[in-house]
Amino acid sequence: MDKTYLRESRSGAFRRYLVYLLLIPMGYLLHVCVLPYFPLGGVTPNLLFAVIGIVTVAYGRLQAFWAGLIYGLLLEILLPSVPFVSLAVYPLAALFVSFVFADKSLRQLQMDRALNRRSHLLPSWLRTLLCAMSNVLVWEVVNVAYIYLGGTALTFLHFRRALQSVLLTGALTLLVEFPVRRLIFGRRVIIPVLKNQPIEFSKK
């Protein structure tokens, strides 16, 4: 038998969900209390969508939706701007974007193995980054559309700030995702696994 090696997390379910329960409020508090004091070029990166990106890949679609819903409610209640926009965009963007970047469910993985289909998932850190940036892009598209429908003439500045927000949020996601994922999953260990040889049937 040949040996192959897998990197596997040793963290338990209790630890992962404890981090989840702490991550959601801490992300909101840092977003509204700390980041506004450190704008770059007049634009503040969106830590909430960075957290949603991490949650999407680390926990799955349902937890990403709940994170988006909680953030939408908090922004709608505590920092109201355009009525119901935050409440609608945050959970819906988190839900639909998660279909692209979240890990496959156990049932889907079993189906792929049964049908001998290969999974072509990007690395988790890259999916986290793309998920956060996609969410911000949806948010900025809604904002620009609302400005236009409100009768304001769009200028290059609107599009520049939207693009800057997407790029800054991506940079922030890269900065925080590795320590947060380490906190969620703990230290990964290398495990040797026996690689089974294919069984061949022959007629006698």
C-alpha cells in the first residue's frame, strides 16, 4: 500500500462555533468603532464583508446568511442610512455569493465520489478573498444604482471609490483571514493515510 499525507484540523465543533459567536460581534464593533478612524484615500474597507467571506468558506452557506442578516439588522437599527438597503443587501449578497465560494456539502462530496467526478475547488484562502470582494462589489453596485436613480449624475469619482472599496476590502481580508482561520480550525497536523489500490475484477 502506498501512503499519502493529509493536513487535517484537530479543532472540535464547540471551538468552531464559539469562535463564530465571538467573531460576529467583534467584527461589527471593529467595523463601526475602529476602522472609520483609518480611512485610505477617503474610503474605509468593509470588515463586515471580510468576516462574511471568512464565515462562508469556514462554516458554510447557512452561517454566512445568518452573519449577513445580523449585520444587516445591526446597521439598519444602529446606523440607518437608506431605508432597508443594508437589511436586504447584506443577507442576500451573503447567501447568493456563498453558492459559488462555500465548500460543498457532505452529500455533494459523496455524490462526486460515487460518480467519479473531480472537484475543482480553489484554495480556501483564495475563495475567502474572492467571496469578500464579490460581496463588496454587489454592495457598491447597489449604492451606485441608488445614487443614479436618486437623480445624481454619476462621475468618475463614484466608480473610483467603489473600486477602491473592493480592493481595500480584499487587502483587509488577506490581512485577517489567516489568523482568524487558524483560530477557527486550530493547528493542522499531517496524517499519513493508506492509499488503496484499485480493485480489478476478471472473468475466470
